[in-house]
Amino acid sequence: MIHQISAEHLTIERIGEIIYKNYKLELSEDAKQRIRRCRNYLDKKIVARGEPIYGVTTGFGSLCNVNIGKDHLSQLQINLIKSHACGTGERVPNDIVKIMLFLKIQSLSYGYSGCKMDTILRLIAFFNNDIYPVVYKQGSLGASGDLVPLAHMCLPLVGLGEVEYQGKIISGEEMLHKKRWKPIELGSKEGLALLNGTQNMSAFAVWSLLNAKRLSEWADKIAAMSLDAFDGRIEPFIEAVHLVRPHQGQLETARRMKELLEDSQLIVNSKPHVQDPYSFRCVPQVHGAVKDTIRYVKSVIEVEINSATDNPTICPEEDLIISGGNFHGEPIALPIDFLSIAMSELANISERRIYRLVSGTRGLPNFLVANPGVNSGFMITQYTAASCVSLNKSLAMPSSVDSIPSCQDQEDHVSMGGNAAIKLYKVILNTERVLAIELFNAAQALDFRQPLRSSPKIMAIHDAFRMHVPFILNDDLMYPYIEKSIKFLRK
């Protein structure tokens, strides 16, 4: 399958389809015209213009006042990539690197960056051949864009750095030799076009949004199973309650919970208790607020991924080359932090439901095991969930409230969006773990309600889960079942 790079509006869902269904990329004719027009304009401007152009005929950052001779313009770009590749820490996962490649190609194709055609086509070749540049998580300040990770991503263009290709880590030079490709000869401004931009932050955000939506949907299903297993009440989900406080996510969640529990034998039972704890009763309010947050963050990130974010911005139609600040990550750093907070809360309320299920109330056995005492049952699964939730609370501290000046104070305010993105990635994984543990507990609790059954929709989830994770009769090794539960949520 082929996806044509064009100026048409990209959605988060479309990117997910392109990445995970192994689409190949090609440039549309419109994109090719935009790229050529911008490059031709820049080349003519360099010849005709006597005054310096930042990043084209000058040094970078605080070295913007140093003029570079024509004979050194190409070397300037290679030196930029080499000197900026200062990443450290863990590798960025391959699927996020692939999103980075895609977003950089997309941004350069708008024709405001001045990149040459062969450079963009080589990035497309990386994408289409599953060549994953080795990129490290730590290093971006999210200010002049994602300088450090994007430098690592682009090193293999000139035969430097490393890539993962066919399951092995090899040098950029060896990769070019294997593919019989020549190193790209970077033209003026190209290094800056490649390194400036928000594609690292944006790639983490796209990945996180795809998974946040999936986990939000799972959270409702798992909460419905937990509610029925806990002998909870349906009244808090009646629409009349939510029409008097009509937040969109709240209304959606209440309707979804009602649909999920329709025709349950358990939910219609007479209840001796008049109220449920907040972790059950307030699912519409909490899960709904998360849905609204995901919706907002998605709207911001979609603006970003449909934008040109390098510097300087070249506008051939207006005859302008302007050194501005489109690479500054603040517009997305704030929403990325917001999504971390929201997903932390999804895990937070899930852990509280786990605690209730193992607490030995409402007719459920202590720690969800038939013979507690000899058996500890599900006691420690709650500990693990609590550990993940506590870590999330630390990770949810906003990165975007911090700024450490850099580049001899030329870059005196930075977004720290790169750190925000890394933390969001960790929060998403922890939230997935907590929800998987809740499902593990909820399925166990539901089995203690037999012969009564939950709704057809919930029992279908339960029965599918039981094909991977059994009912726990006596103490067993639990960590493999937690891992199977996580994988179940990914299917």
C-alpha cells in the first residue's frame, strides 16, 4: 500500500494506519513542486543577496553573527549534524523513530524548509526499507526543536551514526554500502532544516495518543467488569444525572457503561448498599475528563504535524526568509504534560478499584482466593499497581514549567517538551500495566459470582481473556499472567 506525501490534512489515526500497516511513502507531484520551488528560490537568494542569512550563510545559535564563506556551506551542514548528535540514555523505540521519519518528511515536503529533493527521497528510502536510525531519548530541550534526537536520526544520511536494519545494529556507513547508496551531499541550510523541528516530541505524542485512545476504551470495559464483579449499582450511569452537567466525555462514558452492562444478571440484583465508592460511582466524571483531555491534545498535535517547524522559514511566494521561532515546543509541551496528568488519573482510579476487589467485601473472598491464609491470592497485584501509580504521579509533574537557558543565553527560554514526551511515554506504559492488573483481578472476581453472569459484552471479554489467563485456584507465579494480561490489551 502507498501513501502519497501531500499537503492534505493528516490525522493521528491516519499516521497510525501508515506506520502499523506498513505503508510505503512516495511524494505527490504537488509536494515535488513545492520542494523544488523552495530550493530554487533559496539558491538564487544566496547568490543575489549580499546580507547574511541565518543558518544558511552564518553559524548557528549564538554563532549567528559569524559569516561562512561559500566554499564551506556544505561542510557547515555536516558539522552541524555531527556536533549536535549528543544523545544519551535508552534508544527511542523503532515505531516512534519511524513516526519521526514520517513527520520530518511531511514537514519538509511543504516547501518552506529549503531541502533538496535527494535528501527527502533518502529519508523516504529509510522509511520504506525499515531502516531505523539509532536515536537516544535524552538530549532535547524542545526549543530549537528536537536538535539532538533529530541529529541522530539524520546522521546515516551522510554515512555516520548507526541504524537498526534487518534486526541488527550497523553503522550508517555499512548501511549505505549494503544498499549501494552514496552519502547525501548536504546543501546550504539543509542541516538546519533536518535538525530544527518538533518531530521527536510530536512522534512521542502521536504514539501516546494512539495508545491513550486504546487504553481509554479499555478502561471503560474493565471498569464495567469490575463494577459488576463488585456488585455495584447502575444508577450513577443513568443519563439524566449527566445531562445536568453535560461534559462531552462524561456523557459518552455514562452511555458506554450502560451499553456494556446491558442484560447483566448481576447489575439488576437487589443491592443492600445505597452507594458505591467514588472509583466506581464517578467513572463517568473521571474517565470522561480523560476522554476530553485526549480530544483536546489530539486537536493540538494535529495542528503540529500538519506544520513546517524548522528555521529559518522560507516563503518563496512572499519573497521572505525569516528567522523566527516555529521550532519552539511550547505549543505542544503544555498539552503533552496535560495528557500525562490525564493518563495518570486513569491509572489512579483503576488502582482504587483493584484495591476494592481484593479487600474482602461485598461477598468476595479476601484477596480473591478461595482459601486465604494458606494462599495470598491477588494481594500483591495491588502492590504492583500502586507502585506504577505512584511512579506516574512523579512523572506527571509538568516538564514545561521548567526552562534552563542554553547556547550562551541565545536560547534563553526552552519548553522542555522533549522531557515531557519521554515522561508521557512512561506514563502510558504504566497506565497500561495498571489496567491489565485490574482486568486480571476483575475477571477473577467475576468468577466468584457464578452462576450469575455479567452482560453478554462483558462475558465476551471475560471469556476471551480466559483463553490466555486462567482462574487462579491456589497461589501461582503471577508475573507471567500480568504480562499476558498486558499483551491481551494490545490485541
